[in-house]
Amino acid sequence: MRPAAAMSAILDEGSLFFATCAVIVVSLVLELSLRIPVALSTSFLPLVALAVVYVPSTLFLTNLAARLGGSGAVFQRDYSSLLTCAAMAWAAANLPIAAAGWLMPLAIARIALIITNLYFLVLMFFAVRTVFGAEDRLAAGVVTVSWIPLVAAPFLWGPLSLVLRFLTSPFLLFFIFYYLRGEFADLGAGLRSRQHLHRMLEAAAVNPHDGDAQYQLGLIYQQRRQYTEAIRRFKNAVAIDPTETDAHFQLGRIAIEQGRLNEALEDLQTVFAQDPKHDSGGILRELGRLYVKTGQHQDALPQLGKYIERRPYDPEGLYYFGLALEQTGDVARARETYEQAIEAARTAPRYRQRYTAQWSRLAQRQARKLSTESRT
């Protein structure tokens, strides 16, 4: 009913063991309710499909699109978190049909299964967005294509069923667990580290005088795109310590994203009054961005100009500086600035390319628009 909050709660309190057990149980009940011949090997099939095919392909596609880092590091950090969310999503989507399938004609039940698969993809949209902090468009794109590797499953079903029958031997399962229990434990390390950090911060936040814990929790929720909870945490930090400049800064950034421009101006002006060089001059970029969004392009120019002098290789600052120049009539310089933004994004370190790619695309679009206008 509240998928974004649910995925966040799974990251904070979920269990990979419980999630895998839920998939197996729901799969077993689903077979019984749809009058499918029950076999232990087929009951494991959804879990195997999620763990071996769907989650790794989703992880790979997200990393390819968002450039999260090295494949090995991303897999170790996020695999268990994404698998836990995916398993809980699959169980939640199929549980109603498993419970009500006894009462449905088979034809209706099979149509209902199509609907549950679509609902599973909706839940996975929120899972990708929450686990990776992905933008809505990127998360939707990944979920739209991540099911494609599962198309190969029917072709592999014959040999895979033989392997599953072999693997579900109780003696083999015991020896697999005995010899590989360390590796299985490592699978959940990424999720456990997230949960450990969250528990420590929640414990610290009990202290009514610890504004930094509130701020750090706000950053976690902001990364998950749960802005309501992030705003609450940042405001708690400011209430504890009005000079918590970082919290004011993040409140201003969120307010810009949400279109609350007057509130954004108030928070950013507070940051500027407390520390004009905050975030290595990032406050100047945010003020300039705010002025561009409110149409105050002349006011934006000095702020963004100073920022570019300090950080000439930031594609976001260059993009907004180009917009301000374009809107004030300095088209030639605007075109040059867009080209600088594109080059800065191209030469950015690999770990930052996830962030810089969007500004390169926007700068290219504006540069093409100016080129078209100059030709006409």
C-alpha cells in the first residue's frame, strides 16, 4: 500500500533469510491454490530466478545506466539489499493470488497472475529507486527491461529442473551449507552494514542534543528519495542547532527540487549568512540555480560566475551559468559555457560520472538548440 516506505523499512529492518523463506512458502501455496502438481524443485524456481537471473541483471543494468562504481564493489554492497527487496516484493505481489486462488476459476487466476507480475514490477521500481537512490526515469527504464533475461527461462527449464532436483537433496543441502556457510553469510553483508549504520544513528538520535545524528539520518532518507522523512530529520537538526549549516543547505536543495522556491531562498540565504564558502562554494551554485528557476537571471550571473571561478570543472554549475548567459542575451558565451559543461562531464572521474551525465545531456540539448536558432 505504501511501497516507498515499505522498501525503506525493508532496508532498515528486513531479513534476507525471512525474504527467501517467504518466496518459497508463497510459491508452494500458489502451486496448491492453482492446482499445479507440487514439487519441491518447482517451489524453489521463483527464488532461483530472482537470485540468479533477475536481481543480478537488474543490478548490472542499474550500474550500467547510473555508473555506480566497479561491478564487484556494487555487487558486494547492494546485491543482498536488492535481493531482499525483490523477494519481499514477489511474495507480497503473489500472496493475494495464493490465498484467493482456491476460490477462482483457473482462467481468472491466470489473468490475475499477469496483474500480479505487473504489480511486482511497480514494487521493483520503488526498490531500485530506494536501494540505489536512482531517479524516477532511470528506475522505470531499468525495471522495464530487467525482466528480459527471464525470457530465456523456459528454454533452460529442462536442464534447470534436473539441477534443482539434485540440489534439493537434504544431504547435499547440508554439505553445501556446511562448506559454504561463510560465503552465504557474506551475501548479507551489504544489507547488514546498512542496518547497523541506521541503528547506530537512530540510537544517537535519541539524544535530544545530537543534531548531527538527525542530519545523517536525513541524508540517508534523502538518498532514498524519501523527502518527507528527510525534511523532518533536517528540521530536527536545525531545531537542535540553528547553526547546523549543512541541514539548512539540504533543506534548500530539496525545496528547489519540490518547487518551494520561497522556502528554498530562506534556507539558502541562511547558509550564505553563516558561511559564504559553504560546500566549497556550492552555496553560490545553489543560489544561482534558484535565481535561474525564478527568472532572475541577472541576479544569477554574479553568483554562478564566482562559483565557476572557484570550481571551473563542475558541469552542473556550468550548465546553469550557460542558462543565465543565454537568457540575458550573451548567446556566444552561453554556447561556449555549454561546451565546457559537456567537456567537464566527459573528463570527470568515473565515480562521479553517474552524477555528471545528466548535466552533459542537458548542456548538449541547449547547445543544439542555440545552433539551430543561429542557422534559422
